[in-house]
Amino acid sequence: MRRSNYDKSPIVAVPDSQGTSVVGWDRIAERLRGAVASRHADRTVLCVDCYPGVNQAHMLRELARRMPTALAVEASQAMLPPQAIDDLAAPYLGGDDPVFGRLCELGLPEWFDPQKVESLRRRIAEVRDGVVLVVGCGATHIAAPDVLAYADLARRQICERMKRHQIGNLGAANPSEPFGLQYKRAYFVDWRVADRWKKPLLDACDFFLDANDERSPKLAAGEAFRRGLRHVTTRPFRVTPFFDPAPWGGQWMRSVCELDADSPNYGWCFDCVPEENSLSLRLGDVDMELPSLDLVLCEPQRLLGERVYGRFGAEFPIRFDFLDTVGGGNLSLQVHPLTAYMREHFGLSYTQDESYYLLDAQPDSTVYLGLRADADRRAFEQELRAAHHGGPAFDAERYVQRWPAKKHDHFSIPAGVCHCSGANSMVLEISATPYIFTFKMWDWGRPGLDGRPRPIHLEHGLANIGWNWTAPRVQQELINRIRPLSAGPAWREEATGLHESQFIETRRHWFWRPTPHDTMGTVNVMNLVEGNEALITSPDGLFEPFLVHFAETWIVPADVGKFTITPCGSPLGEKCATLKAFVRGEDCDTTARG
């Protein structure tokens, strides 16, 4: 294992932002009082709209203690009763399915009782003098704000609060419900509704409130927050990774990324999943943590490029994550849904095509990919069903082809291909972003971290297996399809995939000296897959030099254009390599990328 230089807390410093942010309830209330006073009006409506998961009752108390108010209102007072909200969400939750539902297309106002809303509006209208304070998710549905703050928090923080049973779902009375069920409801319902609601609020808010730490919240001027997001799109940047243990184990990341020794293992990491990861901005001397999805929602064209934005809208279509089985076991045997199945059953227009790039591998590393040429479909299904119902363990190697895997191998995995990583591999998984849609068919008879069996979705899986993806075709079309593209004095570029049915293209650059790159007007996601460090610079000095380390993933916004990567921190002449992913266009083979 190499010495760690992996940066677990990347941050983007925003220039000329001194004095734009404050920390703590006292300073926050002072800033809000100043905004109210600057209006020179008899009556001011101050709304603090919130993302689900923010402790709005606590926030209302803290602000009301520090601000003289004529009326203080919590938005949840006007919501429908929890049972009515449960009924509203139920069609999107897939019945008794513990994992899957359908993406909700409802709007946040449907969570509110029109009569209660009208009653609160009348009370607010009766106030002629002083401050009306309205706090909570949907506060701006209750009242039109004169001063608007938006309180947000990281997806990771929401999940931790759910696990501690501190919060329930949006408008629900279910804080004691198991985390998996809360997460499913949040994924398919709450976050879809809330993301649509917050987009115009982020564009218009006078203040942005980082509510991750209830005891020490942070407030930034809305203009500074938006200027910070625009600044991010002018340079390469990283989101904040997070690591978790997994049933299959994993010890590689513990050493290479220098992680806490108390955890039994670290099986996976979200290194670049903007819907899940955070983005940290340094505004003056205050570090703000916000969902990186806020960047996607507020600056989609600068970040993604016009072509990608036109195809996907304000969604980040590429995901990089780590799967660590070194010193552990196999991943679950799984398959991802075909596009038509995804659209029909879950309401998404594209699916989770993916690939495995081997960042590292032990001598016995393997990847299960596709079916053996002699696999019998009927026996395959019968034995899986029997194993699922307590019969003999499923003999995966009788049906699924097992391939040797070594460092820098690249395996494409289109939807419908049966697959999993074997033990003793360190996988950089590159995929489209519907990451929750994995149909596990066999999990080697092991329990999850909670001691219970992990959910198996055998019927979904069997309905999506591509039975024509057998070993001969897999070997020809999905494994190490390396194709040389271009070269310079001390670098060479090659295509490594993905399969022609997938919309993501990958490029590997081997380099010894400074190497030119160009986003070509579309977002690039990259990882330093070989070498100790590399420095990313602008040939025109448009952004400050950006240092990356081995195994780190970073994003190059479409607006960056040309950039140069130079190896550093390694012995002179040592070969380095980056892996780049982008959304294919009409001419994805252009050599102008490197």
C-alpha cells in the first residue's frame, strides 16, 4: 500500500468574498435584522425556506429568540395531516418493495392543506407593523417574502439524521421507521419535490444558510453564494467524498485514503456523485458546505455544456465511485435495468450503464461478467429461485463467466449484463447516475451490516438479463477495448470504452510531461489512476493551478475549455495516467481532447 496523499476535504476558495458570511445564530440574526432594517418599511415578511431534513422548529426558536417578531410561523402548521401525505406519497413507493419506487412528479404545494394555508395568509396579512417570520419547507408557499433565506444541508447529513431517528420524511410522522424505508421515500418522493422547489429560491434568495450543524449554522449573502457557484464553473474542482463500510469488506481505501482505523472496513466511496456528495466553498474565512447538486441546479449550462444540458437538463449524468473488495469478498451478483424497463417501471429516461476500471488488483483478482457459453437459462433461473428460498447456495461460476482482472483493466458493463467484481480488487466504477437501480440476484448467502439479509430483486433481475451476453461476445465487446487515438512527445491518448450502446466515452492518457486537454464544450470527469500527483493549469492563466493526487476524482466544467496536466511529486520520467469520462457527441473520437 502506498503512503496516503488523498485529500478527503477538498474546498474551493472564492475570491473577493471577505465579510460575506457569518457563523452562529447571534451573527445570523444580526445579518437578518440588518436586511429588515434596510427596507425602511413598517412591515417585513422574512421567509426562511428549508430543504427537508433541516430542523425547522429549532431554527424558528433560535431566530425568534433573537429577532423581535410580530408573528412567527412554522410552515409545517399548514401541511396536510401525516396520513394524507402518506397517501399522497404511496403511489410512488412501490408497495412493499424495500428499495424501489417511481420518481414523483408532484409539486410541494400539494403537501399543504389549502384551508390551513389561507388561514395563515390571513393572519400574516393582519400584521401591519413589525416582522413576520415564516420558517420551514414551503415557507414561500405560505407568504411572499420581502427578505428570503434558503436553508440547505448535505444529503449525507440528512441520512445521518434519519439513521439516528431524529427526522422523518417530508410531512410524515415516521422518524422511527427503518432508515432504508425513509431513504427510499426521500429518494423517490421528498428530494424530487424539494429539488424542483428550491431551484428558483436559490436563484433569488437574499441569504443562503448552511444548516448542517444546528449549533453552529453559517449564513452567506445570496449574491456571494451564487458568485461562488459561478466561480466553481471556471476551474477544475472536487466534491467532498464520503466512505462507508460494506458487507463485502475492503481494506485498500483505509490505507491509500488514510481512513479511520476503527471501522471494520471501507467497502465503497462516493467520490463524484453530485446528487449525493457535498461541495465546500470558502467564502472569506467561513467554509460553507452545500449539496453539490446546488451547483448543477444553478449553473447547469456552464458546468455541463449546452449539448449535455440539452440532453439531460439540470442533471449530472456521470458518476465515479469506488468499490473496494481487497481483503474482502465478492460484490453481489447483479444486473441493471434496460432503458425501456427503467422508463416503464421507474420513470427515468436513461439507465445505469457502467464499467469497472481496476485501480489496483491482487494476483487472484477476478470480475464476473456475462454468462458462460454453456449456461442453461432454465436451470439458471431455477437454481437462483431455490437459493433465494433457502435451498442450496447458488453456484455462480456454473453460469456466470469469471475473468482474470489486473490493474488498469477496463470492463464495460451495459445494462442487462450479469456482473460483479470478485474479491481482492479495487474498482473505480464509472457509470451513468441512476445509481440506486441495481437488481441484486445473489449475495453469496451473507447478511448486511445490520445482520439481516440484503434485499434481493430476483424478478426484476431475471426480467432484464441479456441472455445473449455470453462469454465470446463479452470478451470481444466488453473487455479492454483499447484503441490508440493520438500522441505527443511525452504522452499518448487511447480510448478504453465504453460499449457503443452506452452514452459515456472514456479516454486514458499516459504522460511523462505536460499534456494538453480540452473539454470541447462538455463536462469532463477525471481520475489520476497512475502517478503520485499532477498539476492542472490553464494555458491562458484563467484559473489557479489545481493539484490532484493518486485516486482522486475531479470535475472539469465545460466552460473551462483548454487545460494542461503536468506530472509532479513522482520520480522524473515516471509514467502517470488519467482516466477521463464525458458524454458522447456526434464526433467522440476527436483527438483535440489530448
